[in-house]
Amino acid sequence: MRIGLVGKPNVGKSTTFSALTETVVDIANYPFTTIDANVGVTYLAANSQCACKELVARQTESGRSVELSEERKGSICQPRTGACNAHVRLVPVTLVDVAGLVPGAHQGRGRGNQFLSDLASCDALIQVVDASGGTDIEGNPTGPGGSKPEEEYEFLVEELAAWIDGIISNGWSKAVRRIQSEGESGLTNFVYDQLTGIGATLLDIGIALDSFRRANPDIPSISVWGDEERRILSDVLRRQLFPLYVAANKADLAEKKVYSTLQKQVQSAGGLFVTCSAETELALRRASKAGAIIYTPGESTFNVNLESELNDAQRRGLSELHDRISRMDGTGLNELLNAVVFDRLEQIVAYPVQDETHWADGDGRTLPDALLVSRGTTAKGLAYAVHSDLGDGFIKALDARTGRVIGADQELEDNDVIKIHAKT
């Protein structure tokens, strides 16, 4: 799972990235602080309790002794990445902090095509918007009223659509000829050939073209299409390939009326809009790492560590942070990520194992991997998610709970524990 953080310069993308991944990156109050994309990993709590809770119950019922760690509050799994405490399993999500986008990027302005190519490998895009309106469209600080948040959103939508339009316009005459020789499938195949390099699948293209035809029943024959018709198609393709989920950052500094227009615009179209404060989340994580507070990401409160030695200025700062997240009911960042990954992208967690009896890998590690896969993923799809060789050699899978054989095309359920048999 790979999510891109996008938007104009100086809106808090790098602060968001640093807060969520706890990675040190350059953060400054001027455009293009980020030149090359930063890549890091954040961890989200799975929607369901870790399968290790059920494993503990099974082992106890069978009379086997189970050594439980008081520190981990009953969890017995051994995650290769992430962690698990009290059966709350943290699963990894890769974040990409992309250089700021300015108007005209599809023509090479700013970081231009480098920015756009960084997006191609992302499963979703979160647009970080300056909810306070304190920067102009190029990212220069202006103070309140420098820009309208809805203008930020609209210009990014336009840039992405223009980028896609530029790709499908290259060789457009071929599309016309293919339709004449292949019928409607010619357009599907042409668009797929053009956009496969930015992550498009035939399913994506099919869904987008169906949506395009329903919304434009009177559109003329493709042989007489001009720039307008192709641009409309490009926007529909953009919505399918790169839906934007909006992080209204700096909401703690903004009056609601500043961002309410964008909020209504996004939500009325079925989109996701969450108010956030990346700077607050970053401050909380740093204070937690320093041992000053006890804070769980996503919570709307924290406790001061009574054993920490704090001066008066630090105590005042923590009091201000506490008031801020109480007013906002949290910083919004974890809420947004959870909504994107589990609700919008419909990800579930699957546990591949080699030993179906002990739910372990070949080295005896208990439930070492918790993989995010799309709802509807098949047993063979899980094999490919583990390793391409496992998918290529797939023979069958086994439900570790029931011992039942699973065919290649059977869809998985959330929290499944699966053993895969494959040719070696």
C-alpha cells in the first residue's frame, strides 16, 4: 500500500510525512523545500483484532501452556514489521512526500513531470490543502486570505487531468484508426496502452469509459472529437486513477468559513475531507518519543509523564497542545489515513503462514506478516502479494483455521490465516 502526499508547495506535506513516519525531513516556510520525493513507512491499527488472540485461545483450549508477555498485554505474535500490543496489530503503509505542484506542472513548471511520475506508483493520493488560506497558489506565505482552499483543490485536479490528456493525446490518430478497425474495444485498448505506464489497469479503463459514456450520452463520434471531448475523458480517467482525498491542514489556525466551500464541494461529490493539524501531530509524536507524554496516535488526549522533568515553558507548551487536540478532537491525520485505507480503498488484513498448525513461518515466528490486500483478493492474489514466484507456482491454499482447501479463485475474508502451497 503506497499513498502519495500531494499539493502545492508550503502547505504542510513534509510536516504531515514527518509526523506520520517519524522521519526527519527538511521542513521550512518557503516553496520547494522538498525537491526529491521522501519515502517512509507509517503504521495503522488493523480494523480487526490480531489473529494471535484466537491463537492464544486455541492453544489454551488444547492444554498447551502459553507464555504471555505482560508488557504486550496478551499478544504473542512476532511481527516482522510493525507491532502488536493487546492484540492491536499495526500494519505498514508506505507514504510518498512529493515535491510541491504549481500551475503548469504538466508543461514542465516547477518539478513538473518528475512530480507527476512520482505519483504513478501510488495507490491513492492525499491532497494536503492549506485550510487557513495563508499561502498563495505558488506556496508563498501571504497571511490569511492569500488563497482560497477550493482553488488549490481545483488547480491540482486540472493539472492531473491535463497530464493524462497529454499522454492520451500523443498518437490520438491511432485511437481513431483502432476504433474504425476494432470497434469500441479499440478505444479501451488504446487508452490502456497509453496509461499502463502510470498504473492503469484494464478494469480502471473499463470503469472510466463506462462512466464517461453514461455522463455524456450525446457525445459525437470519436472521429470528430476535439480538445474539449478528450479533456472531459481525461478528467473521468483522473477520477478513476487518482481520486483525491483531502487533508485540510492548518485547520487549527483557520476559521471554518475559510474552508467550508471546499468541504461542501468535496463531500457533495462523495469525496473525503478531513480537517487536520500536522504540526500538532508532529509536536505530540516528538514529545512522546522524548518521554514527556504518553500519547497514542489518533487519540484526542494525552497524559503527561509524571516521571519526566519538565520546565515551566515545556509544561505551558504541553498544556497548549492538550487544549488544541481537545478542540479539534484529535489531529485528524490517523482518522484520514484509516478512512482512506480501510473505507475508501477497502483493504483487509491477511496473514500468510507456512505452518498451518502453529500459524508460523519457516523459522517458527508466529504470525510474522500481516498484509494489506484489497477486498476481493483471491488466494492466488495473496500468493502474488507475498512473492511473484509463489504466485507463479501456486497449487492451492489452506485455511489455517479450518484446514479446508481453498482454490485459486476463492476470495479472502478479513483476518484470514492462509497457508499457500506452491511449486518450488
